[in-house]
Amino acid sequence: MTLRHVQGNEYREEHGGDYEDFEPGMVIRHWPGRTISETDNTWLTLLTMNQHPLHFDEHYGSGSEYGRTLVNSGITLCLVGGMTVQALSARAVANLGWDRVRLREPVFVGDTLYATSRILHKRLSRSRPGQGIITVETTGTKSTGETVIVFERSFMVRCREGS
């Protein structure tokens, strides 16, 4: 969160940033984390029409190599990506895409996830004056320290006036 001075003793709360606020190499530890519930996993799995029983059938999951149900990896991507919005892209013009999504370890109901992002690149847009593209690498980890997901994401933000 950033406080921007409006006038006198008045400030406006802002989230995300402008092009100039990001520099390659910056590391942002996002807060808060999120503990995944059984309801999260069941509802979101069924909402996305993923009907694999490993995500919501405890009996089936108990016979799998994991010995229990597994959190849908789409949920992991969405939750960890969502954790980054407040600091990174809350004021973005457009989300441009995700690349190199890698799932490293399984996630289970009851796991608490945290996210950390590193700014990889930034460049001014060639086609949209006054806007720039930021590319980040985000890592999702369990509270136990295990890395569960790593991905890159690019988004477009505005430049401050005069840039």
C-alpha cells in the first residue's frame, strides 16, 4: 500500500504501482498468506468443471500416491497470483500473460501458501506511449518452506506524467 499526498493533511490509499515504481531485481514479499480449505478446493474444482476425483473424493484420494485428496493446481495458480495483485498490478492497464508455470510440490487442504515476487524486466511499450510492461517471477511456498509453484507474469502499467 502507498499513501499519495492529495493536499494539506489528506492522503489517498493506493495499491499497485506506476512503471517508475518497479526496478529489476526488486523482491516483494506479499502479505497475507492463505490457508486452503476443503470448501475452496471442492467448490473451485467443480466450478472450473475439473471432474478428476483426486480433487474431491477422499476415498479415491486415499488410494492415490498422495494418500489423500490433492488441491487442484489451477487453484494454486489463482491464489498465489491473486496474492500479488495488491502490490504489483492493482492499477495495471492489462494483464498480458503467464509464462513458465511450474508446479514443484503438491498442495493439500490445510496448507498455508505465501507468495514472493521478483521484478525480472521492465520496458516501455512500443505501441502504447505512456505505458510500460513489467515482468515478474512469482514463487508460491508453503508455510513449511516448500516451493509449490513458480511462474512468470507480465502486465502493463501507466507511466507517471512526463515519462
